[in-house]
Amino acid sequence: DAGITQSPRYKITETGRQVTLMCHQTWSHSYMFWYRQDLGHGLRLIYYSAAADITDKGEVPDGYVVSRSKTENFPLTLESATRSQTSVYFCASRLAVTYNEQFFGPGTRLTVL
Amino acid sequence: GDSVTQMEGPVTLSEEAFLTINCTYTATGYPSLFWYVQYPGEGLQLLLKATKADDKGSNKGFEATYRKETTSFHLEKGSVQVSDSAVYFCALSDGDSGAGSYQLTFGKGTKLSVIP
């Protein structure tokens, strides 16, 4: 199906474990983004990517790593999960700089015990 | 830096009531403005947008007008339905801020509940 998908939709892990959240889009959008959503904070940008092999930090990058070897995939890795990383994570994509609407995936709810 | 302030929720309305959710912003450049909606258990969907002053975005009975003089983009709907129950986010994209043009800055969200 066309669109933007995230997996898993739900994940429970323990403190200190490595976790990777997957994001896949079928539109060939250049730009991709990772946000986290927390009560009282709205959505905050973690990392973004302007194209394959080009990534940059957002507002809250600490504790996260991203890669983008292919245009359609943008995985987010928590190298050593902490409880403060319990959140809902959203991936988004956008066509180009002049098209500033972003399209969001359904989200991954991550719980770190 | 850029920021978006929207009214705190939750907001509870009866069906067919008038809705206003206030949103104001600060930006270094000339931003585009958006309202996104998040239904329970889902991701965000674009509801409407406006890219320049005095533009009115509209969709599904919702409207918002880009007011540069008051730096506002208030969301309105004349008659809400139970199906409008969701969280609404105001956001801006500041095209003149270099790297910031790649991202959206969101308000904290306003939860709307519409009761029959």
C-alpha cells in the first residue's frame, strides 16, 4: 500500500536495551522526520533527513541515532533505552522544500521499563 | 526561535456548538501555518493550511485565517459533530530560517471532546 508506515506499532523494552523503530514511505519523498509526542510538550523533532545519506539533529536528538541509506527508509535507533524515552514516536515525510506539508505515519508507542 | 502557543485544553462542547481554538505564533521569517488533527490512536493528518497573510484555509467545515498583524491562526467551526473529537495541533513552517525550513514547530495540542 502507498503511504508511510511504521513498525512496530507497540514496543515494550527494558532500560539499557537497544531498540530500532522503522519508518518506510512509498512516495519517494526527499525529506523525512522523526518526532516524539509527550503530554505537555506536543511534538518535538528528534532528527530529520533531507535525502539519502543526509541527516541532521532536531530539537531533542540525545540518545537517538538515525541512518538513511535508502530514500524510502528512515530507521530510528535508541542505543541504550532510558525511561525518559517512553513516548509515542511519529515518522513523517515531505516532498521537497517548497512543499511544506508533512505526512505522518501512524506512530509507535514505546514503553521503557 | 520559532514557537507556537495554542489554548490549553481539554475543550468539551455539545454537538452543534461553535468551536474556536486560539493559536498564536512567533517566527523569525514569514512562516506557513497549519492545523493538524489527530484522531484517537492515529497519526497526525493535515486539516488545513495557509501560506501568506490574509489567506483562509478551510476543510471539513473548519476554517482559519492567517493574521500577520496579530500573529494568529485561530481554528473555527460553526457546528461541531461528535466525529470532530480529536486533538488539534497548530504548527508553523518557517521557510526563511535556513535549516528550520525543513521542519514544523508545533503547539502542545488541544483536545476536543464533543458530546451528543
